[in-house]
Amino acid sequence: MTSIKKCDILFEQKCKLGRITSATKFETFAQKWFDEYATLSLKARTIASYEQLTKRIYKNMGHMRLDKITPRHIQKFVMDLCNGKRKDGREGKLSPKTVKHHVALISTIYEYAIKKQIVHYNPCKAVTLPRPNQKEREVYTVEEAQQILDLLDKGVAEKPDKFKFALFFNIAMFTAGRNSRHGIQ
């Protein structure tokens, strides 16, 4: 009980009395989430990275009421980040992975709001996220793979202590272990 701040207890009482409602601004509730949940449950490094994400989130929807944010608002935010139309004053598109982190944080805050009975719906659940960038990979042909396996067999015959390496590459080749011309990944 000593780790819970007085303001947290007051916030909880206001929620129970109906004074903190879905009409609360997103930024205000998110800051409460950081105080009530993140500081008690997350590592400092995670909190620091989340705080970096909030800069863009607050500029886009921090001023909006929690109950008025729709999937369309969040989808527009996603599209703006993907297309380089950021409101944080910086240039350039964000990677799909970074965009996903932003939406995941918003979703986590909404899940907490649902748990605290502030809202009944998480608008992030209806958002389409960008696909991760897929890189073309050069893979071995069947003949190249067979040549590698033959060389490994020959090497094991000469040096039996190298069996574990041959086994590794055999397993990788026969289980489609993402082998490329640039090394096993």
C-alpha cells in the first residue's frame, strides 16, 4: 500500500464515483496509465521507450476524448506514420515495426481503460497494420544444396569431430531453415 501514491488512490476513487469518465482526454488517461500500471509492472527501459512513442501519439490524439477515438482515427494515424505525414515535426516514414509499436502502446492503454471500466471498446482491434518489409532473398538451388551436403559428408569422413556442423547444416537444409547465399539466418 505504501507504493501506491495518494494521487493514484484519489484517481481510483474518482473512477468509482464516476468523476473520471470516458470523456477524459487520451493524454490524461495515458499519463495515469504510466503512473498506475507501467511504473509498477514494466522495466525502466520499456517505460523509456514507451515515453518516446507517446510524443507522436499525443500530438495526434492526446487532445481527443478517450470515448471519441475511433478505429478510423487510429487508422489515419497509422497511414500518416507510414506515408511520412508525421505531426512531430520530423521528416520521413516510419518502419512498419515502429508503427506497430505505436499502435500496441495505444492498445495497451485502451485495455487498461477497459479493465478500469472507463471505456468498453478498444478501437485498435479494428486497425489494419502495415506489412513488415519483406526482403528478397537469394536461396540455394537444389543442385547447390546437394553440393554443400556432399562436401559436408566428405568433410565428416575426413574429420569425424566435425559431425555436429554437418548435422546442423543437414537439419537446416531439410527443414527449410532460412538458408541463403549469405549464410544461415
